[in-house]
Amino acid sequence: MDRVLHFVLALVVVAILALLVSHDRKQIRIRYVVQLLVIEVLLAWFFLNSNIGLGFVKGFSEMFEKLLGFANEGTNFVFGKMNDEGLAFFFLKVLCPIVFISALIGILQHIRVLPIVIRAIGTVLSKVNGMGKLESFNAVSSLILGQSENFIAYKDILGKMSRNRMYTMAATAMSTVSMSIVGAYMTMLQPKYVVAALVLNMFSTFIVLSLVNPYRVEESEENLQMSNLHEGQSFFEMLGEYILAGFKVAIIVAAMLIGFIALISGLNALFAAVLGISFQGILGYIFYPVAWVMGVPASEALQVGSIMATKLVSNEFVAMMDLQKVAGTLSPRAEGILSIFLVSFANFSSIGIIAGAIKGLNEEQGNVVSRFGLKLVYGSTLVSVLSASIAALVL
């Protein structure tokens, strides 16, 4: 009963926070919100509790384990015994495999498998979420292609999109994570939480956007089509591009980690010297009630809230590293809720990544996205809170 009450409280809090920034409450279609919520609760139970769902998760994680093993071969060839001896562990074991996974995604894109999957799942989703087909396609394509690469698929139609559609497209990219980075997450979190979060975030995004950014898509707007990412390229041109793109992502993540961890360490020392409490400790108090509302036991909410805040101000990798340090002291329930929350790109640095990617394709729309940057982070964080709260109901 306590779980149900917490779940209802979390829904009320998320709904109120979403409605506070909603641009047109009269356009909200409650039927679709309820419909999506029921589906998401069932999916949470399926992936986290049912034997079939857990079997699916196990199979998915084993597949990524195999892929990471193949990636390990390439890393060993370049870095030799450094990898076997556990040196530069994070870069070699977590970041380098992104290159291989990115190459695989490129191959599947080139042989036209991914476009078929994206359209098939997107079409089904558009029937249950009350949104346009393009928004549904985008939810799947951003999950597979990633924040930056995803918008290249829509480069020919970006200039024709309304402001509302641009918010939805950008918010979806920030609320989900790319498959190329899932393997890296699975080395830091329990695979079942990563897989569950991938699915839950997609549906949570639809629910939150239905409240924050409700609008109707005109029939004429549904004719907008995705473009072929690599039209006219040979196989090896495409492969080289994806391999370099994967390495670029790995280096960017490494640079962000170096900078953010150093800054947080400095801020912690400064705040501790001046106020007697670390910067993360202060953030923990700010996020304490959010963690408790999500279903984290009160005795652990402060610690969990601190890691949640770290993710928001830095990125999910920094927060996952913090979680690894304290995972043994947390209850399985608190660890599961926090893990689900961490699997998304909802942080301040993502504003620059998404706005920059869009601006490179269409400067005007890039400026539009930059202007509602804070609202993007706000909405995407609500998505993470909702996904974690729904997971808490069944954990």
C-alpha cells in the first residue's frame, strides 16, 4: 500500500510540475495520458518482475556482453596489455567499445534494416500516444542513432517544423539514450535497469510532453519524411564515418568527465572549507524530497538525491561512478530507482549538444532550441522522475 501511495503522490507531483510550464492546457488529451501510463506500468512489471521479461533482459544483456567482448579485441590490439591489466579502466573498458557499437549501427543503417525498424515501431507508437508519426519515429530513431546523429535524418525537414514540434523532437533526444552507449552503461549499472529504463523513458517522454507541450498535428504536416543519412556513400565511406563518430563520442565523454569531476571536486573542497558541507551535500538536500517522492526510503533519500543532482549538473557517467562507490550501502530498491533515473541524457550539457547539432543543420531552428534550453532540461528531468517512480511501483 505504501508503494501505491508513493506512486500516486509521484504522479501528482510530476503532473503539477508539468502543468506549471504547459503552453496550452486546453489541448491536453487525458485519454492518451492514461493509456500511456497503463502501458508503461505493465511494461515496468514485465521487464523488472516477470520471468519472460527478465529472460528478455538477460538475453539483451548477454548480446551486449558478446559485443563488448568483440570490442575488447580491437582495444587490446591498440592498447595491448593495458586493457588486460585493468589500466585506464574507464577509457578502455567503458568508452572504447562505443566505437564498435557505433560501427554496427552504421552497418544496420546502411543495409536499410534500421529505417524499417524505426518506421515500424514509430507507426505503432503513433497509434497509442496521440502524437504525429514524425514524433513517434523520432522517439525510436533518437534511441538508436543518438542525440547528434539523429537530427541528420531530419535535415531536409527541420526548417518546416513548428516550434512545438522542435521542442518535442529535442526533448525526446534528451530524454532517451543512444544504443551505442548502452554497452557502456551496462558496465556500470545492472543491465536489467538499463534495459527497463530504455523502454520506460520512451513512454514517460510521451506522457510528459503530452502535458508540457500538447498540440495537434495537421494532416498536411504528416507528409514530412525522414531523409537517408548516407545517400550516395559507399559502404566503407559510411563505415569510416560511423567509426570516427563513435570515437568522437568517446573522446567527448572523456573530456566532459575530466572537466566535470575536477570542477565538482574543487567545488566540494571550497564549500566544505567555507560552509562545512560539500557542494554535492547541498544538492542532496535540494533533491531529497524528489528522491523520497519517487519511492526511495527516507533514510537513503539524501544520498540518492545528491547523486541525482550530480547527474543534472554534470552528466550521467559522473553520477553512475558515484553510484558505484555507494551501491553496497544502498538497499536494492534505492539502487534500482536511482539506476532508472540515471539512464538518460537529461543534464545541462545536453542543451549545447542538441542545440549545436540542430544549428549545424539549420541555424534558425538551432536558435529556437537554444531559447527553450532550460525548459528542455526541466521536461527531461520530469521524464526521469516519472520513469523511476513507475519502476519503484514494481521493484
